[in-house]
Amino acid sequence: MRSTFKKFLIAFSIFLAYFAQVSIGHAQASGAVGNTPDGLVKYVVEDVMNTIKSDKAIQSGDLRKINALVDQKILPYSDFQKTTRLSMGRNWSKATPQQQALITQEFKTLLIRIYGGALAQVKDQKVQYKPFRGSADDTDVVVRTLVVGKGEPIQLDYRLEKTAAGWKVYDINILGAWLVESYRNQFNDQISKGGVEGLIQFLQQRNNSLANAKS
């Protein structure tokens, strides 16, 4: 049960923390999202969890519905291009703008394909929000939470940056491990073997393999 819950946690946190590119201005204007980073995290987490729990297709791993969920409810709230850039480290500047865009898209697709099916595990979990320690002058903060279900609570922290479009999530910490750092090692390994094009080919091959496995 614990390994299954960890799988859910990784999937859910990746969706919440990484796939956003769209401005949050509309939601803020409507009063749905506060101007604080902890308010943003709480709004997105609860909105997405409620959607998953009420949608049987998402729970069964329907990639079409999962992509729709990403586009409509998750993409507005973080900066996945920054996540990709940090994951590539110094190698980001070696890529052309076209390569950067392609790597960002392929990375997003890979994460959806790997973790999408685990969304079926969203059932009775609850999220506890730890007291936020940031100040009004901060531009880079961490919002700390615990995911509570069967078994021990799981640490899940969100790192956000204040941008002209509002607060954006760009990294997460699961059980003490920041995901950007984890992917940086893998990306650097692929680039050292085959350059930036080698990383693109690796991501494309992985996506094709996963797509064929599900067909």
C-alpha cells in the first residue's frame, strides 16, 4: 500500500508543480486565487483533487482527459520552462530556442505518460498545509505540506517564484528530494553522451516507447 501511495504522490505532485505556463491573472481577478503563494498552492491542490475524485476517466488513466486536466486546471499555475531550464543546468544555454521549446514539450509529455495512470490512486488523501513562513518582500519561497492517507504522512513542498504574472511553482520536494536536481543528473548524462540533440532523441524515444506500450 505504501509503495502505491508513493506512486500517487509523485504523479500528483508532478502535475501540480510542473505543468503550468498560463497566467493566473484571470483566476486572481475572479477572487478564486489569493495573491499569496500558500493561497495559490491550496487553491490548485484542492481544485485538482476534487476534479480527479469526480472523474472516472481520469481515475482509469485516460490520457486525453489527463491532458485536458493539465491544460485547464494545472497549466496556469507554474513555470515548466523554468523547471526544464533548471533541470538542464548550464546545458540550457547550449540549446537553440527551438531545441529548448522541443525539450520542454517532450519533457512534459514524458512525465504525463509515466505518471498519468497513478492518478487512479487519488481517493481519500488529505493535504495539510504547514504555517507559511514567508514575508511580503520575498520573491522566492517554499510552501510546505503533508499528504495524509493510510500510512505515514508524506512530505511535499512547493518552491515558487514571484513573477510579473503572479506566483509560479517551478520545483517540488518529495520526501526530502527536489525533483529538478534529480532530473538534472539524468539530463546531463544524456547530453554528455550525445549533446542537446541526444537529449531530444532520448526524450522522443521514451515517449514513443511508452505510447506504443499503451496502444
